[in-house]
Amino acid sequence: MGRELTQRELLIELEPVAEENVHRHLSLAKPWHPHDYVPWDEGRNFAAMGGIDWDPGQSRLSEVAKAAMITNLLTEDNLPSYHRVIADNFSQDGAWGTWVGRWTAEENRHGIAMRDYLLVTRGVDPVELEHARMAAMTTGFDPLATIDYSTLDQSQVPEAGVLYGMAYVTFQELATRISHRNTGKVCNDPVADTMLQRISADENLHMIFYRNLYGAALDLAPDQAMEAVSIMLMNFQMPGAGNPNFRRYGVLMAKHGIYDMRQHLDEVIMPVLRLWKVFERNDFTARGEQARERLDAFLTEYQQRTLKFEERRDRIAARDANRRDAIVPS
């Protein structure tokens, strides 16, 4: 259905939608200040300033809450990397440039608030946290780097640009919102819970911006957009995937319901695809239809893997419960 649009043409055609959604976002976004979400009266000096350094007994957080807070904070820390990606793939002019700047400024508050909270409350080892931050930011993150190109023929390889990046951030912002919100619940601290609720509200508005833009992209260039979103979902990784201890922390988070395969499928992927009416559209050519079929097959397989994961998790939980019950008090 028509020729393929270049990245520049896509940006020009979508700019009115971007402008409309920038105005929408600014009308809904509530100003807030990171310092209002930190219990400063709990703060004290570390050894370098005449105080005492951190030890595990100072933290009120469970091991699960620590893992989730560190994972989420390191994800937020990589903001310079994300800014570079969207600035390169979008534009720094007009509505696109306004959004890139505004989004970056809002995202920066998340890491500020979380780090100040963790340092003041001595929730995690600050030295370990700093080492992990240095490693994460040195590595950086680019969603295009997560694609397994061996599974694609040359015609399917996406050009680095607005479609693939926009598809990625739509799902990533929603996933991050859920992870932050559920992390707040396991912290067992109303201050942390309130802070992470506030951060989650930001992530939700960011997701809506990108989701609306991508919905317009599907109408504008159905085949290109369908192909980009199918490749992205089949290769999706969270932006913290390369961070230190990500796999171990991710297992803990999944085990305790902070973020797992079921949530990724039922609360992130499927609601967005339904809103875009991906499986109801009739405006694809053979190219778009093939991409939709590949995505459908992937989702079927992902559902099967999710069920296997849940069965294994339930077996482990039952075994652990039986072991606890078998312990006879002395």
C-alpha cells in the first residue's frame, strides 16, 4: 500500500501528532520535587565525614526489595544512554525536540529521588551501588543492539530510527511503571511506596505519549510499523539487562511477583496490541501480514514458556513450604 517512508518522512508526517501529545502531556503532568520524597532526618555521615560506613544491619529492606530497588535505580541511571538514542532517532527540532528535552528532564528525577532515599535510609550498600552504576553507564543500552539479526532476512532488518525506537519505549515505559509500582509494595515502607507511586505515574504518562504516536504510525505506514513492532517484541529486553547481577535480581523479582513473564504478557504486551487493534486491522499488504503472523506465532510460544515458568515456580514454592512445615520447633 504505497512506497516505504523514509525516517525523515515519518518524522515530518508524525510531527503534528507529536505536538498534540506534547500539549496533552504538559496539561496532565503534575510537578513534583524529589526532595519531598526523602526522609532527610534519617540521614547521617559515612566514615569519610566522621560517621560510620554502611553495614547490612542498617537496612530495613528485604533482600527482594533491595534487588528490585537496585535494578530499578540502575535502569533509571542509564538516562544519558536513552537520551542519546531517542535524540538520534527522533529529532531535536520542533515538537520532537521539545519532547526529548521534557522527557529527559522528567526521567532524571526518578534516579535522583531513588538514590537519595536509598542513601539516606541506608537501604543498600552505597559502594556496591556506585560500582554497579559505573558499570551500567559505561555499558549503556540501545534497543537495536538487542536484535538477533540471524533470525531476519535482509528485507526485515529495521533501519535505526523512529519506528523501532518508538515501539520499544511504548512497552518499556509500561513495564517500568509496573516494576516500580510493585517494588514500592514490597519495600514495607510508606515513604518508598509513595515515592515509587509518583515515579510510576510519570512512567504511565510517558507510555501514553509513545503509545499514541505509534498508533498514528500504524495508520500512516501499516506495514513498516507492523514489521518494527513484531521484531521489537520478539527481541525485547529490559534496559537493565546488561547491568551487574541483573539475572539474579530478575529471578528474585519474578519469584516474588514484582515483574515476571505473565505480567509482561498480560499487563504490557497484550493491552497495547489490543488498543492498537493489531490483530483486527485489514490495512496490511503481504509484508505486514507476514510480520503479524510471525508475532502471533511468537506470542503463542511465549504463552507456553510462561506456563512452564509458572509451573516450575509453583513447584519450588510448594517444596519450600513443605520444608518449612517439616521443621519442628525445639
